[in-house]
Amino acid sequence: MVLEIRISNFFSIRDEVALDFRAANIKSANAMALADNIFEQDKTNVLKTIAIYGANASGKSNIIKTIRFCHAMVFESHLHNENTVYNFQPFKFKGYENKPSSYFIRFLSNGIEYEYAFSLSRQRIITESLYYYPKGRITKIFTRDERLGKTKKEKYSFGDQIKRPFDVAENTSDKTLYISRASQMDREIGKEIFNYFHDQFILDYVGFGASAIETLSKQNRQQLIEAIKIADSDIVDVQIKVLKKPGKHFKADAKTMTLSVEDVVQDYLQIKTYHKAAPSVAFDFITEESQGTIKLFFIMLTILDVVKNNKVLLIDEIEDSLHPKIIDYLFKIFRTGGNAQLLCTTHNTSFLDLKKFRKDQIYFANKKSDGSTDLYSLYDYSDFRDTMDLEKAYLQGRFDAVPILNDSQEKIKTLLHG
């Protein structure tokens, strides 16, 4: 479970912005009626869902892209070579391209709270740290600052949780995160953190190999079919056959942490669907089903796994190719689940409804005059009453995060006719 994320100097994000999943103390009637939108963890109320709104080019997708990049660093940095240049862009104006970019996440893994952070340039890791709360009190696991000297003992400081920590440090270049190397070298806390990022924080609907899809579809087969039925599909059965075993577990592109459906299915799986009108007639999933149905299948496959196993799911533009009622259905699955969480961006204003979402679940991304992205929640607007029309207020620009268009008839005529 994630409690908080903070990022700075990535893409259009200049100054630090924060996403806080720790629920605010809201006592309104609407919030009290939305008890299913939160869960309790160690006497702290935690949000199940956060939705980010904003105009095109406001930077909301850059928030998702940054999180994916930083998690890919944990997965991949032990493979980096001396000539590696990291695949991100710091904020380009006012000298920020020469300043460090930073990532911080507060999360729980196996019931223990951790704080993990690192900063970097495009060429090297600069700082890294890991703290945890084993008995409710913050305890250092390690800190690292590559600017403090030339030797590992000058750069690193350790608690007593990692066995032979300097052996790992000696094998960690300034291109590599220590936690990535520690996991590779079989250190328990390193593996704990790596496995949280790899297994518990899912970066898109499709980010796993064919063998994983086969396993998930077997485990959740009936629930998957029922979920698709609820979503008003006329599919009554799904059959998945492995054509051949992958030579190795293939994974998502670290740049986007996504795979296309064709990437997943081609050469490995055969998926057949059967419909109400002729239950014995098989349809080839990839070539004969609609793109919306294909996407919904993989969405439901992933969401059932996320919700049943209390994972975190990250989605950019959740409404892409899906009807608003389907999106509402997906939100309801998270509300009905246990401790699973969803972080998504959307343009669909029909969900701006305080009978569906609490104020602290709604965030706005806004591009400021200097080109940087600001991020804030509806909860920050203390004067916004629950009785007001949230969707109307948003479209009127009350929260700034909407496009400003010069779309007068005269302007359009000039565009069309010169």
C-alpha cells in the first residue's frame, strides 16, 4: 500500500509536488457516506482511489510517467553500464536542467512502513536513502550521498539491518541504485523493497508475461467472466491456451512499463471467446473482438488480481476506449475491495461528484505561467461547499486546471481559410 509520493524536477514538474493517500479528516455528510472509499491501517485512514484532472499538456501524464520511470530504476538500474544516460528530462527552464531530480515514496510492505528516496541527474545517482518503522519509530536502514567523498565509507551510512552492507556498496556504481544491487545480491531488505515495487505496485493494465496471464486467468477465470458480464458484454466464456512457453519472463518496456495486447498474446497464447448468440462458436480474441472488449478483458484480468491481493494500480487516462459506465464500474470494484488502491488520470468530468469521491481523492494538475506543473487537491479549497456543483465549477475554471481556448467563430474561420 502507498501512503505518499513526492517528486520534483521531472519533465514539466519543477518544484516538489505530492500525492497523499492518507485521508484527511473530513466530517461532511457526503464524506461520511463514502466510508467504502477509505480503509484503516494502523489507526490511519487511507484512500483507495485518487483521480487527477487537468487540461491537455498540464503535466498530469508526466506525474504518471515519472512514477513509472522511478520504479523502472529500481527494476533495472543494476544492469546499467558506464555510458548509461537515464531516460528522463529535468525541467528545462531557469537552470533546472542542471539540478537534481528527486523521488520519495512512503509505503507499507508486509505491515511495515518504509520511506525510500533517491535523487539523480541524467548521468548518475546522487543520493539514496531507506528508513522504516519496525516498532512505530523511524529507523535508518541506509543513507547514501555520492557528493561526500571518494570512498564508499564516506558516501554511505548504515544501520544494522543489512548483512555485510559495504560488500553491496563496493558493487554499486553511481549509475545504480543501492537497493537494486542489494536485491540482486540476496539481501533480505533489498529483496523486500524490490518485490514491493515489482509485485505490489502495478504500473499499467498490461505489464506481465504470457505465463502470468495464463496463471491469472486460471485463478480468476469465473470471476473474470462474471466481471465482463456485469460490464454488459455478451461474452459467456473465455478459453486460454498456451501455444508455447516463453523462453524467459518478458517484461514491459522500462520507458513506458507497458505492453500492447499483441506483444503479450502473439506466439504464446491462443484466446477464444464465446457469445450468447452462439455459445459453441469460437471467436479469435485478437482479430474478431472489438478494441474495447480486448482492452476490457485485460483491464479486468489485472484489476481482479490487484483488488484480490491488495495491490496498487497506476493508470494514465483511465477512460481511454471505455464507456463512462465501465469506468464507474471499475471505481466501484475498488470501493468494494479491501486495501487495493488506484491512482489514475482522467478527463471525464462526470466523476466530479462529491457523492462518488471525497474532496481529498480529487487532484488537479495545472500548468503555471512559467511552464511548470502544479498539483493540488480539492481538499485545499476550504471554501468549496459540498452542496456546490463540482463538475460545473471545474468546467468554469474555478480550480484553474482546464484549457483556455480562443475558439471564437472568427478565430476558427481564420484557421480554416487563412
